[in-house]
Amino acid sequence: MADNGRKADTVTLTIDGHEVTVPKGMSLLHAAEALGVEVPHYCYHPGLSAPAQCRICLVEVEGAPKLQPSCVTMAQDGQVVHTESAQARRMRQGVLEFYLVNHPLDCPICDMSGECKLQDYVFNEGREHGRGREPKRVFGRDDFGGDVLYYGDRCVMCTRCVRFMDEVARDGRLTVVERGDRAVIDTFFESGLDGASFAGNIVDICPVGALVSKDFLHKARAWDLDHTESVCPNCSQGCNIDLHTRDNLVQRLKPRENPEVNGHWMCDYGRANYEWLNRPGRLEAPAVGRGDKRRASDWQHALHALFERLAEAGGASVRVVGSAFSSNEALGALRALGEQAGTLQAGVFRSRRAEDEDPLPGFPILVRRRDLAPNVDGAGILGFTRVGDDDGAGGLEEAADHDGVLIVVGDELADQDESFGAKAGLFVYLGTFDSPAARNADFVLPVTTFAEEEGTFVNAQGRVQRFRQGLRGPGTVQPAWLVLGTLLAALTGGDRPVSAADAFASIVQRHAAFGGLTWDGVGSAGAALEAAHA
């Protein structure tokens, strides 16, 4: 009975001579993808409705009176489909020719060059020479507001942008005006897309260069960009993203599909906040000594001297200050080091908070969360308490006056003055930038940002998610988990972590909430904490 049930849920058909079994209700386009066959398409997007209006995904189905749009034609048992028949190829070539009748030769200056589906399809199977003799229409450029520019001449009228705003964002600011070859996308209101929280997604889903980002305009060529899987650091939703980098700088953030977290989308707030990763003036090498006695050092001498000071501290009172921008691996190692170095009094962190959350109405789980940092939940699970106000300031009075061991990781202490930590018997500062408040630090150790290391965050859904290294750190900076883990190993006589996977395994061992998780198991899509205990 179970086998019959499974068979009832699938269909078997033949595509380009290859038999394939797919779930019932799957489109021919996706069935072809299951075989590794790409059927060209423009208007179809997996996160939107399918209007079947671009007509480039037509395929030949034996027995059908005419070519069928593969994006809306469901796979059926016994179907025989040809995506590369002479009739299908001739139709695609004709459709492409119509698209090029008015399309400008903008490839050398277009931001989508190298990522453009029209460019790819014409190269693969378009006509070698155009037959148009009439002048091309000219619409020019339109500022849609926000970060979006519209080039009407390049538009292929796929209407993905209109459907996204209507169906997903539930913010119907875009529409198609005019008809025929005069049709263009336009906004309903003078404000255009100003104030829209998710409008940047229409640039992502535009298959040509009709919609472009003002921020990225003429900044880099697509083929010059390296792509790195990561997690958006700008709120606790933890949208999955790709870091697009060139010349060791982040050039833009793009959403990466994850149905459990952000689908295909991300908010404009997260998309726009990346320049802090390119900020100059970083700490690049360790330094030892307070105030005017501070001297540059190397890692070997600095860590050896710090180990001796920690060993001398014995059972001293210890306070640690973490950051919600630090990885679980760094925060876990910080807490463990604080407990080993003496009597841990408190572990605290601070983070900014928005006045309210900003959800995507049509996608309930996608939201710019109130917590404007990626690892607020991870910090809480690892035993750190939030202090300070919604601007991420204040709350460090006890740490500032502490007379024992004080370790600060990731917090720039921007609101603190030069008296911070003056009473501490041992003050250790691990950060990315120097700070007046770090003047009294006995050890200033430069550490990487999340973009310069591997690690994990826990998002607001309790999902552990991995990010990967996309940039090289300046100078001799090291991941905080490596620095803290090395000191912890020296104090305990254990093994120091040599990879983020080792540091993660230590967290799993020490904290029951992470029990059952593995580094490989977290993978690219992440893993829910509660799933590890199911």
C-alpha cells in the first residue's frame, strides 16, 4: 500500500529521450531541471506566480496541438517532451529576435552584463545577425526612488517586478502602463519606491538590466566578483546571503535562497548596510602595555605574556563583555576562558534595537527584526546578558569599575571614555578598531570580522547558521575564537582549536542547547536547535 501511495504521488515522463520520475504537480520546466536540462525563461520565478507571457519557455509535447509553455504545463504520466526539437528551437529564436528589435546594445555599460539571461540566451541560440532596419525605440532612464533605477529600453516586460510588489511585498506601487511596444513599468505615485522596505529584491529578480541598483551602478563587473555564502549581519533574522567581493572589499550583498529563513528575498536595510565591513583604520597587530607604555608586539610574545598574567590572576574576579556581532565560537570561547581564568561574575553584551520590527506582509517569517545584530539569540543561549539602551550604549558601569580581570571582545566601547578599565588588574581588549576606552588595556589584540572568518550565528528562530570567509583580514588579525581558544587550551592543558569546526565542537560539548549538532550537519541551510533534540 505504501508503494502504491508513493506511485500515486509521482509521474513518469520522457524529456529529450531521458525518462524521469517527478512529484505530481511539478511543471515541465522543473521536471527538465531535474534532468539537468535548462529551459530558457524570463517571466517565471519560483517565488512568484507564473503568467506564461514571455513565451520563451515553449517546448514540444507529443500529441499537443501546439508548443506548450513549460512553466505552467504540469508533468503527466507518459508524456514525451522535446525541449530541443527544431520547432521549439525555431520558436525560441523567433522570440529572442523580437526581444532584440528594440533592445539597445548596452552590454558594454550595463551592470547586468555577465549575469543577463537575454545575453546568455542570445549567445547560445540567437540569430547571428539581426534583421531589424527600423530605428529602436528610446525610453531613457527613470528613477524609481529608493535604490532603484529603471532603463525602459532594456525591459523585456517579464513583469517579475510588478508581481513581486503585488504578491510578495503586498505594496502595489508598480504597474505596466501603455500597450504593445510602448509598454513600460512605472510607479503609481510620485514618491515611487521611496520608503519601501523590500524593493531591492526587484533588482535581484530582473533577468536583464532594466532594473539596477544605484549603489552598485558601474561599480564592478559581475565576472570580477567572488561569491561567498554568508549570513546577513544587520538584524537577528539572519537572512541567508552571498557576499559579493572584489579587491578584498564587499561590493554588495545578495539574498541566497533558504525556504526556512528568507525564501528568495532580503530587506533593503540589510542590503544597504555593508560599508562598515570596508571601513579603514583597522587594528592590524597585537600591542602590549597600558597608555603611553603600549608597544607593538607579535602574536607569540603577546599570547605568552597574556597567559602568564592570566595564570598569575588565579581565582580573581572576572567580567567579560561580548558582542552580538561575534560568532557563537568566539562567545563560547570567551565564556569558557572567563570561567577558567577565575570566578566569572558576569558576561554581558550590548546591541542596538529598532523601535519596531519591519515585516514583509506577504512573507510572515521574513522581517527586519528589532534586534539590529545577527547573534543576539546566540549570546543569550551562551550565557550572556543584554545590558545598555536601545542605542547600544551604557550598561557597562560595573565592568568599567571592575578591579579584577576584564576581557572585552567585539565591543568598540564607543560610548566609554579613557577611564574605562583603569581599575582592572588585567584588562584585555580584542577588537577590530582601537578606541579611547581601550587606552587602559594591558593587551590589545586585533581580531577578524565575521566576513573574514568562518563561524555560526543563531537567528531569532533558534536556527544555527554558518557563514564563510569572504575577505582577507588586514595585517596579522586572527579570529577571536582562535585567540581565546589558544589561551583556554594553555590554561587547561587541552587542545587548542585549529578550525572553526573545532571551536563549534567545543560549544556543542559545553552547552546542552547545541547538543546533537555537528559542523557538517549545520551546512549551508542551517539547523534548528530544537531539531537537534528531536
